[in-house]
Amino acid sequence: MGTADTDLADRPARSFRAAVSPSQWKLWNQRPGLIAYCLLIETAAAGATANAVCTEHFSGRDLLVFGLLTGCGLLQAELGREVERLRLISGTPHINLTSVWSFAGVLVLPSALVTGLVAVLYAYLAVRSPYRARRISAFRVVFNAALVIVTCQAAAAVLSRTVTPNLDDALRAGWTGFGSLALATAAYFVIAALITVPGLNAPDRSLRTLFGSWGDNLLEAATLCLGLMTALAVTTMAELALCVLPPLLVIHRAVLVKQLEIAATTDEKTGLFNTTGWHTLAGRELDRAQRAASSFGVLMVDLDRFKRINDEHGHLSGDAVLRAVAAAISGAVRDYDSVGRFGGEEFVVLLPDIHRTDVRVVAERVRQAVERLAVEVPALNGRRTIDGLSASIGIATYPESGSAIDRLVHAADQALYTAKNTGRNKVVSSADLG
């Protein structure tokens, strides 16, 4: 057997030894705040579960419903493996739909069994999906499961303190019961969002980064609604829970298709539009401007002396700087402006429906936003801060600088190089070049 084969055969053993040896856990390599938060959430999940085990009693029907929800969750994971395989190939974000089953459990199961349900589903996903095990550290799997357990326990506590503390009572209480279920759903949604935030490794602390887009939140709301429907099905006829699987799988595949569409027009490193995506939007804006006889602006933004950052701090630090600059540019323009990355350290901004005098104002705001940046990056002895950044910016406006997108980009690019060659860290308009 060759060396590669030996390494492959030993990998499960090494993984097992690392898992049972606390000193080898990757958790200890994280920032102190994240380590403390992981331990806090896991302790809270264990404590709440222990209390539930000691105070709750299970009936035979509870165990039957637990088995049904667990089986449906495992079946959904198996049937969705092909979608997840395509997701892995495309590199799009993981789609977690387990809240359908966990929230249904909150409504129809004792709290201790809800913990068991979450634990089984997450353990199965980790073991059955080796690619996830390679990409996601074991501590993250445990932490994510603990977050869901705490969310479920909190939502169950909220429901138990309403005038209809369980699903059966809610069904008999009409609108009062509806209000209790809506409150439990809202509690699950809000608590899940809030307790996840401290565990995120996100250099950009914007609301969108921390809490996701409208689409992300609507997907989570949809899974909670399906969870409510599953709980209702289990209460009336347990076998009806199987009817939730087809729409859930359709949602899973539809979200993947949308992710693939976004990925095709998105720069992987910064999350901005890539060249293709930006040119598509710019073409649409050109058509609109021609019909409406309006104007728009194009900014070409280039970081000054970026190679020095890569040489002195490494490419990972350079990538962190690029992401921070992307966030700074996006924050300095309007919500409906389009920011793209053309590769390397060069960015491009489309400013629809704007007067040419205002384009320079926006460009100056972008330049100052980059100048104010202080980017924390990992270092051998902890973390270091990269500051003193600057950017040169070239401006072009439609129709003065050209009547085609390529011509406008070229004009902005020429203005950019003039800015670079005449001192850097300045804004130059194509109109200034004559």
C-alpha cells in the first residue's frame, strides 16, 4: 500500500483520536471570545436538557412522534443529498432546513426529546456527509447543534407561558391559540438570529452580514411555517408529516438554483458583482438612461500599493483587506448603486441616475472611506492592524464620456491611471483630461 493509501486509511483513526482528545480540538485555536461563547451556549444547552430530563415525563405517543419526526428529518437529508452534492461542486452556501423538524418538535414534543431530535439530525448530517466533516470543524457542528437546542428550549419556554401552553390547547382556543403559536414562531425566529450573531466570524458587522438578506430570512420563515404545518399534521394524523417532504425538497432545490444564479455573477472573494454581473447591470442602466435621457456615473477604484500588503503580511491578510475595502465602498454609496470587482485590487462602481457633479462627491466619499480603514488580520503573535490604506479613483459619466459601457469603463480607467501617476490617493475625472 502506498503512502497516500496509508494516509487515507489512517484518516478516520486520526479524526477519532482528535475528537476524543480535548487538547487537539480546533476550538482552542479560535479567538478567546468565540471559545467562551461556544462553551456558554453548550453549557446552556446541556443544562436545559438535564433539567428537562429530570422534570418531564414521556408517553408512548411522545416517543412515536419523536421517531416519526426523526425519521422524516433523516429521510429529507438522504433525499436532499444530490442537491447538496451539486451545492458542494458549485461552492454555494449550505442550506439548513432542519428547523422544519426542530420547530415541529417544539410544538408537539417534551423539551428533552426535542434535544434528542436535534442531536440525532446533526450527528447524522456530520457522519453521513463526509465532505461537511472535511470542511466544517467538529466544534462548529457541536456549537451549531447547541445553538438550535437553546433556541428550541427558549421557544418552548415562551409557548409554555402563554394562555395556551401547548398545541392541543392552542387548536381549541381559536384566535387566542393562533396568537400563542405566532408568538412561539416569532420567538424561535428572533432568538435563533440573536444568539447566532456572537458566534459569527464576520469582519463586516453590517446588519445584512449578521442577520442575512431578506431572502435568507424569508427562507427561515418558510421553514418555520412548514414546521408548524408538520406539527398540525402530527397532531391530526401522524402519517401526514410525510406530505411535508415534497415541498421541502422543492424549496431545497429552488434555493440552490437561485444560489447558482447568484454565484455566476458574484465575486467569490468579496461578495461583490464579478465582471460579468456588473456589465449585465451596466448594460441595463445604459438602456434605461438612453430611454429616459438621464445620466449615470462609473467609478474605477484601485488600491494604492496593494502588492506591498501581500508581500509584507501574506495573501490571506491581503484577502481580508480586499473584503474590508469592498465593504467600505459599498457602505459609501447608495443602496441601489452597483459595486463590482474587476480582479486584483480594482473595483468598479455604477451610479445610476446621478448628475456628473455629484459623481465626484461620491468618489471622494469612497476615497475617504478607504483612507479611514483599519483592518485586523491574523498574525503569528495574535492579531495586527493594517491601516494607512488609500485608493486612486477615476470617473466617467454618461453621456459626456461615452455612449457605450466599454467606452465609459475605458474613460474611467484612463482617469484612474492619471490619478495613480500624479500622486495616488486622489480622484480624477475623464472630463479633466480634455
